[in-house]
Amino acid sequence: MFDRVTFNPKIMAGRACLRGMRITVAHVVNMVANGMTAKDILDEYPDLQPEDIQQALQYAAFMTRDETYPLSAAH
């Protein structure tokens, strides 16, 4: 599902990175959240590909998805 998001304990302490590089998903999401366009990010990080940015955002959305749980009878 997320073939560009990798985890390696020897790279960035095992945080979610893109294709084994020292560029974390969180960093990419932060850049987008602070107004950088995909072009800006690709200019700043030429090793990234447009699909990396897209998948970083998809992964972040997946990890923060809203889930609804029914209230238990005890509440």
C-alpha cells in the first residue's frame, strides 16, 4: 500500500522515511503544511520524486484517519 514509505532502525531512528532516504514523511508533511508546493519541495530535495510527496501525504492521512467507535454500555 505504501511502497515508498520505509522504516529502518538505522535511518532516522526508525521513523517513517521515503525510499530509505533521510527524509521523513513528517518533514515532507510539515513542508506542505507550511505552504511549500510540490515544486518547491522537489527543488529543495532533488532526490525526491512527485510520487514520494503524494505518498507521504497519503500515509499521513492514513495514520490520522478518523475512526468511530460505538460507546460501550458502561458510559
